[in-house]
Amino acid sequence: MWFTTLLPNLILNYGQLEIVIHEQFVREEMKVDVIGLTRIQRIDDESLDDYISRFRLMKARCMTMIP
């Protein structure tokens, strides 16, 4: 289900696929709270599109409903 919600053309190669799968499924804390969302920062050399996609993935794991 998660994979079908990814933005079109978000993953262009196997390396990117590995990263998004790792970010989604391999982590110590599965849930994100609002404070965690406010702390997300853009990584060096990260494109704005990649940052927004990463933010949206975190928002999807947020325990609080955010419109």
C-alpha cells in the first residue's frame, strides 16, 4: 500500500529505491509526532522535491492527523 502512494518518478534507480524502503521500514521509531515533523531539516545537497517527498513520508507516519 505504501509503495502505491509514492509520487510518480520519485524513484529513478535501484539506489533510490533502497533508500526509500530503508527510510520507511528500517528505523527504531515507527511513529512520528508533530514535534518530530517540526524538526525535519533539508539535508545538504538534497533537492527541494526530495525534501518535500521525505517530509510527506514522515507526515504519513505522524500519530496526529494533520490536514
